[in-house]
Amino acid sequence: MSLNERLRSLVFHGLRLGFRLTPMPTATRDRLRQRFLARHHALVPSGPKGKAGGTTSHRPLDRSGHRLLAHVSHRDAPLPSPLPATIVAFYLPQFHPIPENDAWWGDGFTEWHNVARALPQFEGHAQPRLPADLGYYDLRLTEVMRAQARMAREYGVGAFCTYFYWFAGKTLLETPLRNWLDDPSIDFPIALCWANENWSRRWDGREGHVLIGQRHSDEDDLAFIEYVSRYLRDPRYLRVDGKPMLLVYRPGLLPDAAATARRWRAWCRDQDIGEIHLAYVQSFDNVDPASIGFDAAVAFPPNNTTQAPVTASHRLLNPDYAGQIMDWRQLASASMAAADPNYLLYPGVNPGWDNEARRSGRGRSYVHATPRAFERWTRQAIATAKRRMPSHPMAFVNAWNEWAEGAVLEPDTRHGYAWLEAIRRALAPPPEPKRRPCAVIHVWYPELLAELVTALRATSLDFRVILTVPSEREEAVRKEAARLALDAELIVSPNRGRDILPFLRTAGRLLDEGEDVVLKLHTKRSTHRQDGAAWRAELVDRLLAPGRAVEIVDAFRTDPMLGVVAPEGHVQPLDFYWGANASNVEYLCSLMGIAQPDVAEDTFVAGSMFWCRLEALVPLIDAPLSEADFDAEKGQVDGTLAHAVERVVILAASHGGYATRTSAALVGEPDPSGPYAYAKRG
């Protein structure tokens, strides 16, 4: 038995009873998981990229319970009326026990068993993916689907396309759908997608072992359409131009899909259902729907796509890992760049994919999916739907609740409601870009705030000012801001990650609000140095000298690819201060999905004060970091994750093609030469 199998079995046997009908108590689950992870950490050191082995990683392996900086809590917000398109989310009705799964997989089995026992396979791998507000629900309970429908509608999802499991007259996992049918108070549209595959033991590597199979025939076609007609007749059922929409997952498995379509259409006409709208899912098939007697196709990313793995660029934790790591950004980019086919294709989007929970150590994991990029993809899908099908614009999402495949809109412990919020934002017009520059000032030393405010005011620029403040300094900062008559927003958080963590958390919010150009400052004192005050004064003067500040803001307005403006003399080579930061910088670049630095050539902004275009820093702002990733404050002068973030700002901007310039260069002055006065070369 491989190491991964031993560890997965350990977790499975510890958790399986807890997930039969109700979740295991949190404290018990956490004790079991930490016991497992301690053993995993000890046995599986990290090594070179694409391999395991080498020095042990000091970073936490269990990332499932930590809220990301991009975490979004539930909030009320209006939707546009009318909605520009109907968002249809694929829905898995699996999360309840049935006798067949008891016999095949063990008593009480549901997909939650797979979800809960998944393990991280590489550094930064976010497994297990755990539910938040809805918990480990049981879909036999009608109130669960009612809550899902309410949540979906609140965030702009207009319908569920639920899988329907029919095997020659026998249905499986139908209880949630029958509950919907029998309870008109669940006022939410659904459509059925016949998942017309055999069920096998492919999850555990025995694909040839068929558990229950399809038996297609003319008679089965008619029996199927007669059975599902009770759903098609329901007034809540999803319709396209008045026609009930019926989907088939794999029409290529039908002996004659066109003949099946003819039988279904004729039967529906004869039984007063009328015309139906037939669509197939482009999961494996990719044909003109008219060629098989269907009306439309539905895009279903990541299925039916081809791209090269990026496994070699990641540091493995499991020495037996035999899966694949893919770049989700390539998936989204290829979809958005694809030409329109000459048939009706409903666009599809995907918030992520990772089926490690079903295929231990052999899964396919898509990395670098972010809610912000998902919003952009969804916005484009909506625009495509409006352009190509103006009478019934519709876009599909894979998926609402495919927890074991990592394709989930429901809130989870790491992102919260971020994926649903992305849907809601994509349905609304984008925010108007702000013309006013924004200053984000981290205030640890309240007595130094006046110095920075004086410099801001001397520029005559109308700054929006945000103060990020450690909780223990809040009262003092509020008093000082009042004394200065400073109109500023205060964002209070624990004292962790110095000025860097509060800036990243704030920057994501500002991007959502449409902010563009930001000046990052902090009350830098550098108490380990005698010249800390001179260092701060020089940084501020070179960024905020009255004439310069105006020219810098103008430069950002005229050059859309200007990403970072740094104080001259403070752009330093990475290799001068590399040793203690090398591992963390490599880790950050991997999380961001950008190239590893050329240490001899690349540079960073020493002192972490600079102007920036927020869009240029999106790889960094949206990196899957949590507060737990940042070191507890112990007076460190180097080697923390915050120091590593300082060293990747220019790298993040360069990845997107954005330029970095010094403030002196922008105003036609020379950059100083000579050794750096404020830090010793490592």
C-alpha cells in the first residue's frame, strides 16, 4: 500500500461514521485531521518541483480550514432587473445514501466520504475542499434544496440542470428531484440532464467493473420520456421559448441519437406536452446538434478540452503522486478566445476543477482559478449568450455542487461566497473606474501619521485615504486622525503580516470597487537600524514630492501598461537579499502561477512603498493566501512571507506585461548609483 493510500485510509476510517447523516463534531474532526497531517508532514517532505523528497516544507499542509484573503461573507445586494441572461448551474443530486451505494461502497456512503478524506498532493494543493454555510447536507431533506434554491436565486443563478440517473426503467438518486416535484413551495426552475453512462468502479481504478449499466432500445427511449414527462409538465420546469429543455450527457452512447430524438418529440406532441428543446452536453461529444436531431449543445469545461499539464512546475508532497496538474487560466482563456460554431452552443463556464477526492493520488487538479477571473469569464459568457441567442440568453456553470470534483459555487470554508458573488457581479454592469488616486497607509506608529498626511496634502491631489491599523493601535490612530482632521477609512485587523497582509486584503476590495491607481505607504521606522527615519523620509519624498506626484498620476492615466512606480535608488537586485527569502519567493511564484525569477536579473522595491496600478498586481492580490500563511509577529527583519511578498511585486506586474519605472525616470531625472545605504547585501 502506498503512503498516500495508508494516510487516506487513516482519515477515511476516522471520518466515515461522522458523515453518514450528520457531520462529525468540528473539534473531533479537527483532532483527527491534525493527527493525520502531523504524520503526513513528517513522512512526506517537499523536494524539487515535480518531485517529492528533499528538505521538509515549513508551510502548513492543511489549507482547507483557513479563510483566504479573497474570502467573501454572505451579503445582501440587488440584482439587475431584468437579468441579462439565465445562469443555469449543473446540479449533483448525489448527497444522500441509497441501498445501491451501501452495497457497492459501504454503509451510509455518499460523496461526502470522498470529499472529507481527500489529501493535499502538492504544495499549495487545497484539499480537502470543505462546505461552509450549508454543511454536509443530506438531500433527502426537502429544506436543503429549498435553501439551495434560495441561495442560488439571491446570487443570480436562475436554474439547476440536475443529473438524472435512469437505467432501463430503474432510477437512482431521484429522491431530491421527487421532493422538488412534490413541493411547489420550492419555486425554482430545474432541467433534467440524463446521465446516460454505465456506473462502474472507476473511482477506485476498476473502470471495467460495471455496477449498473444502460440497456438502450426503442422501448427504453419511450419508457424514459414517459417517466420524465411528469417533470416536463411542471410549470416550474426550465423552458426555452416555451419548450421544456431536456439534456443528454453523452448522446454518442445512444445507438441512434437522431432516432431517439424523433421518438421523444413525437411522444411529447402526442401527449400534449408539445415541442421540446433538446440539447446535449459537450462532455465527450462535439458535433453539430442538428446532425443528431438535437436543437443545441452546451459547453462543459473542462471536458472536451486539451492542454498540457504543468505538474513539473509544482513541488509534490506525495512521492507516489500519479495525477496531473493543469492551469485553469489556460482553460478559461481558450474558452473566451474560441470562435462561434455554426450551430447553437450555450456558453459554459467553470469555477475550478479538482477530482482528487475521487481519485486518490491520481486526480486531475486545475490550479490558479480565482473568483475574479471566473467573474470575467462569466461576464463574457453572458455577453456571448446575449449576442447569439437574444430571445433566450442562457449560460451554464459546471457546477453548483460537484464537491468531489472541485467544481462548486456553494460557499466553502476558504472562499466563502466568493464564487457566487462573482456570478452576481458578472450579471451587473462593471464598476466605473475611479479617477481619484487612493493612498493606503499602514499605521503601526500613530505618531508618524502626521508626517505622511502632510506629504499627501502638499501634492494638492485629492486622495482617497485608507488607513490599515493593527487592532491594538486602533484607538490611538483614531485620535490622531481626528487631530489631523483627516477624512480616512480605517480597516482594523490583527497585527500579522506587517504592512503587507493588510495591503493585500484591502487591495482586493479596492479592485472590486473600481479603484485603479494606489499609493502604498506605511509608518516605517525600522527600529533595528539607526537610519530608519532617513530611510522613510527618502522613500516618501521620492514618491510624493509635490511636482512628482502629479506627474506620476498623469503617467498612469496616459500609459495603461504602467504597473509600478518605485522610488529611485530603492529598486534592488533580488540576489542581494535572497538567501532567507528564496524558498518563500519560489512558493509565492508557484501560487501565483508566474515564472520563477531570474535572481541575477530581476529586482524588487526595497522598503515596500510604491505607486501601483492594482490590475497589474492581480496575480499577487488574488493568490490563494490566508492569514495563516503569514508568520506570527516576532520582530523578524527578514525571511518571512511578508518579506517574500515585497520581493514579488515587480514580478507580478511583469507577468502581465506591465512596466515598472522609477519616479525619477518619469520626471526625467537620473537614478542614483552606488551601494544601497539602507540594507546589507546578503
